Amino acid sequence: MLAAVTTATHLLLVDDEPGIREMYGRLLARAGYRVTVAEDAERALQILRSDPAALMITDIRMPGMDGLELVRRARQIDARLKVVIITAHADTDSAIEALTLGAHGYLRKPFGKQQLLDALGGALTIQVAEIITGKAEPETPCDFTGIVGQSEPLERVFRMVRRVAPSDATILLNGESGTGKELFARAIHANSQRSNGRFVSINCGALPEALLESELFGHVRGSFTGAVRDKEGLLLYASGGTFFMDEIGDMAASTQVKLLRVLEEREVVPVGETKPQKVDVRVLVATNVDLEERVKEGRFRADLFYRINVIPIRIPALRERKEDIPILVAHLLQKHLRPSGQPAKSFNAAAMEKLTSYNWPGNVRELENLVQRCLMLCDGPVIGPSDIHLEPEARREGPARLSADSSGELGDLTLDELERRHILRVLERTGWHRKKTAAILGIDPSTLYRKLERFGITSTD
């Protein structure tokens, strides 16, 4: 998407490599921008003082003053200046730091023409909104419905969401299972220009490859056994709104190819069809795995990774924001007491200390499950430390197993009951992530699903 503040928006391109300045300067000029180039940060600051720019594109590593210091000083000159960072693989942490300083996105080398134009379009869309409203901050507070906490790690994410939500840039949400990635995706949608459109989500790891393709792209009648009628894909259904794909790291290679086409060409081809259909949708994706490592292993396409990694946002684990636990517990108590009609209950100080000293491998989802259990199983109005049963530290390190010294607690349980309890323990540990649970138990996911069905285990256990 291209957005322009005027018919000749002024862009400043800063890079110490002459070839980069010439190649991208010519490209941006052809795209209709007025482009000025600078070979270093000092020259860039001189230009900004005499000829203000709408957006600056700068490398991080340059002789003399680096890109981070340039961002700091440039935004002191003009707080409305939009910044897009160019970074090499090793500079990713610096790029994230640049985002916290006020940059609006970054491009990791190598990047293509369309990636550059998309990044500029996203940043300049924010500029258009600010010029229309006459202020840099939104007129009303951002909608963060369902996200509870006020710790600094969470506030950093809130600031990032406020900055990037108005654009149409693709966003990659990184975070462990149970951290609330979908809640943040919904917040991005709610605070975007597409908030009146649909928010549609899908878990890429929950469906077989063929079914996932049909759900994403749709299919025509007769394209496969059981396709008795045409079906509109969810990407088309979400047109005008936001489409969120969770656990994208589990997507099959053939589906990755088709998704890449959606992001590059903004069109989908239903299964069994040859004619593409245009789609207007903002794409948000999430993962709890290291996609860069999967690219190295050949399990995830590098071109797709670069396409979805336009703006990465890392969601902090609960152990990184333990100061939010008392607030979360109060919120969860109210959430689950209201529908049940139970009398009010609270955690005493000793119980809260026990909660805040635990590392929460299952994150907020694990905390919520524990609060629900305490509400159902604790008889009195006050929940104490003896009412809280957490996974022992030893069991959370390394493969899940029954410790030898726990045998005294097992009594005369049957093997089936022992197996059922062990599966439940590992499910709690992984935040009910079934693929992770199967891997820890050393069994296929299909075997785990059969055992869950046999033992009658559901997410409400």
C-alpha cells in the first residue's frame, strides 16, 4: 500500500553505501517521492534542519554516528518525522530498540521493492492520520479490551501497538503459548482504520494441511471429495478487515507458497480454481516458535518470513511481568465469579506470594486455569497457599516425568489414572498446547488426541 502526504512527499535516505543510495533513491523517485540522500548521520541532520522530511530511511551501522543516535536526534528536530530502519540480520535487537525510540518499522536485508514500498506506505498512513487530526497522539485512549496489567514490559507493547495499529503493515506477534497473542491482535484491529471491518482468526496448527488451505483460500465445487458446493475462504470473508493467523510456524510448505502470493499480490486462488480473486485485508500473524531457526532448518520459507516480519512485536511472558499478577488475579476472580454466581473469594497475602514466586510456564492461560480451579475447589471465602497446587520446579526442568519420590502420593491408583494425571500435568505445563504436550510425552499428536478422548480430558479439566 502506498500512502502520500502530498503529491511529492519528501523522503530522506541515509546510507553509507553509494550503491544503496543510488538504487533505492531511483526507485523511490519513480514511485513519486521527492528523495534526498545522505551519506552519513551528520549530513542527514543538516538536511532535516534546512529541508524537513516526512520520512527518513536509515541504515543502523554507519561510520561515526550510528542509526540509533540519528533516530534520537532527528526526532528531537521533528517529533513528527517517520523513520524506517534498514538492518542486517545481526542488528535485529538494535532495530527493536529503534522502534522504542520512535521508528515506525524496519526492513531486514535483503529486502525487495514491494517490501520497501509497503513499509513506507504503513508509516505514511500514520502521518496522514496525524495531519488530519492535528496531533500525534490518538484523540481517544486505545482499546486494549481484555489485556490486563500496567508493568513496564506490557506498557512497551502498548506503546508499540498504538504506533503501528493505524497502518496496514503486516505484524508478527512473537510470544510463548498462553501470553495472549490473539488479544493483542484484536487490540491492533480495534485501534486500526479497519476497526469497522471483520476480525477473523484461525489457528494454523489446529487443522490438517488440506483443510487449512480450504479454510484460508476457499474452494470450488468438486475440487476434492466432499466439496459439494463452492466455499468462500476466510481471507476473502475478512476483506475490509483484519485476518489473524496464529501458530503460523506450523503451516505446511505448500500453504506457505500460497500465503506468500496473498501478501505479495493481494489476491487468492481458491482450491480447484485458476482465476485469482482480489482481496483487501490486513494480515497479522503469531507464533510461539523461533521462525528464524525454522528458516535455517528449511522448515519455513525465508521469503515468507521476510514478508511477515515487517513489524515484529514480542509479547512478554508472565514471569517477565510478575508485578501484574495481583491485578490479573483480581480481574480473573471477577471474570469467573460473575457467571457462576458464587460468593466473592480472594487470595490472601501468603497465597499471592506463592503465585508471584512461580515462573508460570503456561503464562496467563495457566494462571487463569488455576484461578478457576481454586474458585471451584476452595470451600471458604479466602484462598490460601495450601489451596494452590503448582507444578514443582523440578518437573518444569527438562522432560516431564513422574518423580521417584512422588510414589508415596499415588496410593492405589490404576495405571490409566496415573497416565491421565500425567497428561493433565503436562497439558497445564504447556498451557494446553497439544503439539508441545505430545512432543514432551514422546508420542504423536494423533495418539495424544485419542488419549484425551479416551480419558474424557477437555480444556475445562
